[in-house]
Amino acid sequence: MKDVFNQVLESWNSDQVSLVPPLDYGATIERFRAAGMNPAEDLATFYSIVGGMTDYGTDPNLWSCWSIDRIISETAAYSREWIPFGDWCIHSHIHVARSEPGDRTSVWVDYYSGLDAEKVADSLEDFLDRYLRKDETTMIFFDAEIR
């Protein structure tokens, strides 16, 4: 699991994506819990490695993986019980994390259409692995040109 998280961090560093400094695992869990959220272990581990992007920062494909502070801010306006953690193309749609049995996170996309969110990955690890492979079933859309 940590391998794919570190690969994401390496990719973002290579692309010079602006990131916030990560907190250690314990502080990450505490920060989420202080805001009334209970993330699964994999989501907390991910954030303790990458920290998230600075406000309104994106990768070269316009996906933004929010910082914990941005998650807290966005959660205040989000009506579902899940944890919103990123958006594509300046809020075209958002990615949300749902805690699952086994202390893992499934990833869903919410289009703000009034319909139910749609599952895009059974685990955060699978979502990020497919993101690194530019798999558009993650609902992140990539340029045709390979970097």
C-alpha cells in the first residue's frame, strides 16, 4: 500500500506540484478526528505521506488532491457522510472516500447532480494505482500526450 502512495508523491514531486507538508500518522488521524471525521487507516496513511496539494493546486491533468484543511472546509458544505478529498477540473466533480470494513477506503465520484455517488474503486490503493497509469475509469481525464 505505501508503495503506491510513495509513487504518487514521487510523481507529484516530478511534476512540481505544490504540496503542503504532511503530518505524521498520529497527527493526521487526530486532525481528521478533531474535525469529526474518522478516516480508514489507508486514507490516514496516504495523507501522512503526501499531505495533499496546496489550495487550488492541481496536477498537470487538473486533478486536485486536497489538503486536510481543505477537506475540513469542503466537508462543511458537503451533505453526504463520506470524506470529500479531491476534485477534477475545478469542481467539475469531486472524489469522496468511504470507509469500508477492513479499515480501507473505497473511492466514489459525486457529480453534484442530485443522484447517488458512483463507485470508481474498491480501495484507495487501486484508485491511486489506476491514477498513476492514467486510467480514466478513475474519472480523472488525462491529456492524450504522455509526459
